[in-house]
Amino acid sequence: MTTVISCVRRIQFCCGHRVHRHESKCANLHGHNYVAFFHAVAPGLDELGRVIDFSVLKARLGEWIDTKWDHGFVLWNEDAPALGAMTMMPAQKLYLMPSNPTAENMALHLLHDIAPVLMEGTGVQVTRVVLWETENCYVDVSLGGLTK
């Protein structure tokens, strides 16, 4: 039997988005108080008995979220109407995604595109991202298994 130990860091942020072509109210520009949980694993524990220090996850992942998403807007790079509206506010923090910024796509982006780059050189891999969009709704994305 294999034992897997995950180190989990919770990161809160406020962010606006819109779901382009949504059939209801999420087609409007709006925001959420998100909570992200990053699950990190390593092939073994370090000399102190940890996967990684929690502060390293906060520094790497939390800083990225703070800089790129917190108190900004996340939009699909093909959402011309929303992008047009954002150009009316030149100082607006804006992050363009290669996909429609649903909670699912945002979590996948964090898992597949952002976390691997941010965790490079640590020997640790983020294998799961849980993203709460509201207190009632969240998504959970994970890799099929440890890939290192």
C-alpha cells in the first residue's frame, strides 16, 4: 500500500470575471471571493519531515495570485466585448486566459500552467487544485497521479 502525503495551502482572493456566452447572469461582469486550495506532494519528506514549508507555497503561489488575479479581472482573451469594456479603464488589473474563465478553467490553468512553473526547482508538485467560487460552489481538479 502506498501512502501519499499532501501539503495543502489555502489562499483567498477577490477577483472579477465573466463567463462569455453564459446562458444566465454569469454573462455579466461580476466578482467573487474565491478560496483556492493547492495540494502539493513530493517523492518523500524533507529532513524536517515536511513535504514543503507552508510559507514556500504561500510565497510562490500566493504571490502569483496576489499579483495577477487578486482585485483584478480574469477574462478570456477572445471575449471582445468584455475586453472592450476593460480598455475604458486603463489602470484596471486584467489577466487574459486562453479559455473562458469558468471556475473549472481557472483551476485547470492554475494546475497545469501556473503551478508547475512556480514550483520549479522545489522537488514538489501541485497535484490538485480546489477552487471555491462561492461558499456553495467549487471545483476540484487533479492530476491522474504523481508524475515526477
